[in-house]
Amino acid sequence: MRKRRNPSALAYLTIGLMCLLIAVAGVASTTRVDDLTPICLTGVPGLMLTIRAPMYGVAFGDTGLKYSGLLNSRSYTWSGIQEVRPAVVSGTLFSSTVPELLLASGKTDRLPMLAGYGSGNTPNQRIEQLVAELEEARSSALSSPQ
């Protein structure tokens, strides 16, 4: 199994640790119940980011791929994926390129935690390379005898 992560996973981990540190410092110095609201507002997201950030990414091998996002994970076998392609999502200031799975059922599934950002219509090279790796793994897994 090969694993690919978004470079921003380290930033998510750092933000999560900072939020946890703020929450722990708040708990240590509070004496009133009213002070628990900001502690919950920083502690809960900080805990979630700290736990989930090391798991962000996509793992793929001979059997299929497993995508791990912020709140959920999805697994697909290669036979259930018809094509892997880049999809451009345009925004007001920036555009993002995300890997998109075209499933055998006809539905699509975008993998937003692996997005690459840029300005204009130039494709993100990191995402282009990731899509090529995923498509190559899919092709070789489907062509090899089981």
C-alpha cells in the first residue's frame, strides 16, 4: 500500500495542537463556569484536528484505495472505479484541483482533502502526478491476473 498526503496535513496538526494548548491553559486557569465556552470552542476542534490530521490522505494498492478525510473515510475497490481524473473547482480568488473518482455506478466522488490550490486555469502539478499514480495503480491492478 502506498500512502499520499496533502502537505497541509502538517498545518492541520499544528493548528489542532495550538487549539488544544489554548484549551488546556484555559482549563488550568479558569475558576468560573462561564469560561468553559471558549475552552469547548477551541478544545473540541483542536482534539479532532490533532487526532485526524495524521490520517488525512489516500492509501492505494493492488486491491483499491482508501480515502481518509476530516470526518469520514471511504474505501473503493479498483473494479468499482471506472476512471481517476483531476477536477478543477473554481472560486472567487483561487481555483483548486482535486482528484475525482468516476465510479462504475456513474457517480463521482471528489477527494477534497487532497486538493491543490492555485490561481488561474493552470493545473496543479502535484494533483496531476497523484491522479497519474492512482490511474496507473488502477490500470495495473485491473490488467494483472488475479
